[in-house]
Amino acid sequence: MRSIEDHVHHCYWDNDTNCARTMLLYLASYFKIPLQAQTLNAAIGMHGAGGFRAQCGLVEGALMFLGIFFAQKGLKEEAISKLCYTYAEQFKEEFSSLECRVLRPNGFQKIDPPHACEGLTVQAIAFTRNFIQHSKEAFAYANTLTD
């Protein structure tokens, strides 16, 4: 298993993969969850809504993975939704925003250095991996919410 840093660098510099897909690919590999091509295709424009600077693709990719992962673990839809809310709340607390326009204040300009969000991506993946690994309590709690 590659380190987060190596994975992100490879995805960004070797494959020019966007942030949402980079998040999905790392988490799927780490947690040994197969991803369908259709899932990766759905994330093609999820880098701030195709560069529009809306919701951050790192958040979108993580939310997609949370749905995939916890559905496979048997969590009910309502509970997954609540976990996604908790994740978004904690992400915002950690990184100050869910919006690409805040997290990447210069937007997507031709004068930007390539892969300007590489450091943020590494941090966001580590944060998300930690959220999932420590979600046993959240998983148990969320299951009680829909009974």
C-alpha cells in the first residue's frame, strides 16, 4: 500500500486525476472496496463542480465513498446520511469550509501551479481515513437512529 503522499502525487502528476477521484481511489484501495468504472466516471466533474469552485471534490469523493463503504457494512440509508452530515460538519471544522472557492481561493487559473491542492488532498485523505477508522462508535450510534 502506497503512502497517502505517494498515492496523491501519482494520481495528480502521473495521471492528472482530479481530487474527488483521487480520494475515492485511495480509500477504495486502503479499505479494499472495489470501485466500478461507473462510480469513477460519476466523479469526473467533481473538482469544485468542474472548476466552478462549488463544493470541494475532496468532500464529494469522501461522501461518495462513505455511502459505498457503509452500505456494504449494512448501515441503513438514513444512518449513512447522518454519518455524511457528521463527516461534513467535522470536515468544515477541520478545514474551515466545504467549498472549493474557500479552500482554493485563487480558483482554477492558467497561472496556478499544477496540482495546487496536493497538500490539502493529503490532509483531507488522512482526515477521511481517520474518520472511517474511528467510526465504529458513529456506526453503532447511527444504527440506533433508524430503529
